[in-house]
Amino acid sequence: MSRPDVTFEETAARRSVESVPLAHLSVELGHLYIEEFAGGIEQLRRHFARVAPWAAAARQACVDRMPAARPRISTCFLIDDYFTRFSTPRVVMEQVREAAQDTGLVIDYFAREAGCAQADDIPLAELVLTQLVSDPVPETTGDRPPTSETGWLCNGRRSPVFRPEQAMSAVREWQPPMQNAANRHSIFVDVELWDYEEDGRRRWSCPFLAAVWQLMRMGLLRHEGEGVTNPYQLDDWPDDWDEMPAVVKLNPHAAPFSAYRTFSVLGSRFLPIEHAVRTILSQVSISPAVLDQIQTRSRNEHIDLPKDLVERSEYVFVSE
């Protein structure tokens, strides 16, 4: 098992921040749950056949944006081993790679959803939770407990809940929720970030882990200044998912795992999840040292990189 070399940069007397390798584009070729795997390799082939033209279009769009440079583009595939464990890494990966190759696709990196919760003994989900800064809501008193306590995050003002003594003191009219910065009409989103297992352990929600996944792919997470998702290369597949690294490099010649921008081809059932992901990402506060470092690198490569993290991610949703 091997890990890549890393470098560090000093930014204006701040803590040294690791400079992680970056591709120009990270293309996600799918997200596998037990339902898809249960359909066998033929169902996987059908999935990749739907994905292939959109992955090619994303690659061409990246090439067109960079006529003077050779674009660095990597592909990745995510498997759910957090909510459900099934089969073994060897069996799953052999079928996924074969199905992808049959449709002309190459998977550069293979990632585990459980690795979005914790990787290399670093609690990534907890790390992102500490970086959430909820949108301020106009005309509220701030008496509602914070997201870090409730486990719920929204993009505006919730419908008020009246206490019994308030309800009896005066007639209160129902008020609708309201989106912050709504475009005439509100699209209000309220996202559950976690619930609890029977033993009391926190169980992260799919949208929250997917938000961590996007931040991993954009190379924006650091723990004590160091990158948190350096891909491993394996000599052999383990028999147990817990023995798998968070991210495995399959293609030794691949561009870096993380990238300035991400593109995901997903089934249409993921649309509400990714809406929730974008709501979460809009309220994540990344270290200024990391943001400055990546913005400087993008300028040096003559890349126009949006400051808004949400605008660095693009999607295609395909019918299943």
C-alpha cells in the first residue's frame, strides 16, 4: 500500500497548509447502493451505458475551456458501505470495473461512503460539522438551538412554533417558511444531518455525507493543516470493508483525485439529495488559508474558479 508525496506552503504566518494535488475536473461515474449491485453485472452495464455520453460531454467541455493547456481529468466511483454492507470489496470492484470497461469507461478512483464519515482515523463528518455557519435569518431572535445541537439545517426561516402560553395569550396566524434571498417565491429546504443508532451513536444522513464527498473531491478539507483524503494504491483487495482506505487509486496513470471542479452523473432519484447537498455546501466555511491557496493556484493556471463553492459542482441526472 502506498501514498502520494505531499507538499506544504506557508500562507501569511498562518499554520502550514498542505497543498494537495489537483486535477482540473473530477467526474463521478456513479454511486452504488445494494439495490444496483443486486441486479448483477448487466444492471451495472446499463448504468454505465447511460453515464458514458455525459461523461464524454463533461470531458469535452473541460477541454474546450482550456484550449491552451492539457486538461487533467480524473474519474471516481462511490459505493455505499455506510448504511448497508454487502458482498466484499474484491467482488464489488471487479464487477464494477468490468461493467465500466465494457462501455469504454475507466474508473480512476474507488471510494467508500463510510470514508466520508471517517478516513485515516480523522472524523471527516465531525470536521465539516464544525465548519458549518448557518445563514442568519432576518426577524428572528436566535432562540432556536444551533444546527450543531438540533442536527437540522435550512436555507431560510422555518414556520414559527408557538408555545402553549403564547398560543393562549393571543390569536396567532400560521406563517409559512421562507427561503433566504428567495427569487420572488421561496423554495424552502430543511435538511436532517444526522439521527441516532439504537446504541446512541450518531448516524450521519446521506445528504451530509454527500456534502463531505463533494468537499473531498474539491480538495478543500484539512485536519491540522494536512490533507485528509490522500488516495492509497493497493496490492490486493481486503476481504472486509473496514480494512479498505477511504479512497483507492485504481489507475496508476490517473490525474489527481481532487479537482478544482466536480461533475457528477447520477440517477434522477439523487436530485433531492443533491439539492440538500448544495444547501449544506452554501453554509460551509472553509479555512481562508485553504481558499486562498487554491485560488492562487487556479490563477497561476489561468483558471476562472468561482468563489462560491456550490458553483464549482455540476450535475447530470439520468433516468433509471
